[in-house]
Amino acid sequence: MSLSDLTSLPGVTATPDAVTHGFVFNHTMIRVRDLERSLDFYTRVLGFTPVYRHVFDEAAFTIVYLVLLGDRTQIPDDDEARREWVLRQPGVLELTHNHGTENDPDFAYHNGNSEPRGFGHLCVSVPDVQEACARFEALGVTFQKRLSDGRMRHIAFIRDPDEYWIEILQPTPLAG
């Protein structure tokens, strides 16, 4: 399907308002039960870098913004400059931790993939999905779907500590 066909789909505005040309899809927020466990997963397993943290004591929650960025020298060192920088970036992940949830063994967030269905998954694009999955396996990461499962053998799904699904794919076709 061509881009022209896609932009002609029912419901698609013919020409986005010029005022939207500077808009950036900045971040997706997920709630996490245990911030330390989630930070370990997203930084150690997936390579994210935390770039801004804000504690809201009165409301009893903390947010941490994370980015996938190979060159950390692009990230400002000054806290305020870094906050402004991260809010301009595309594809940011915001972890929101409601204080105290980590102490309740029965507490869990709904991941959107059981009834009632809603939120589906995050996605991380990797250079080599087979290598990435082998590494995840070695790290003991929980898989929702391995490359060998089902009909879609070019994607895998792993789960984070809160059972959110993360699709793993590579942008190019798989080798042989």
C-alpha cells in the first residue's frame, strides 16, 4: 500500500493543520509497581538511559523518563536543561511509580492483554532480533512469544516486571 493510499484512508485528514508540524510524539507512560525492578529491567535488559526523575511527594508518586540512545554525550548534564531536552525527544518511556505499591505483594497493574483488553504493548526495534532474543534468553527474561512460536516468526514478545508486553523486531528482513 502506498503512502498516498494510507493518507487516503477513511478518517484520515487530507492535510494536517500547519500548526501541528512542530508536534512530536514524545512519550508513553506506564505505571510500575516496583521502580527499582523496572529500572533494572529497562536499563540492563533493553539499554535505556534514565534522563530525568521527578518525585511528587505530596501526591506520593515518582516519574522517570528513559530514552534509548547510543550516544549519551547528547544528553545535557544540567537537570533543567535535561528535562527540557527529554521533552523534545521522540519515543521516550515514562515510568510512573505510585509510592507503596512495591510493598503490597498482591498489587498488580493490568497490562491490557487480558480482559478487558486495552493497552497492547511497547516495541523496541533491534539490529538483529535473533541475537537480541538469544541474549534475553541468557538473561532469564520472560518471553510471551518466542521467534519460533506461531506464524509471525520475525517478531518476539518479552515481558517486563509488571507483565507489560514488549515487541522485539528488526527493521530489515530476517536472514535465511
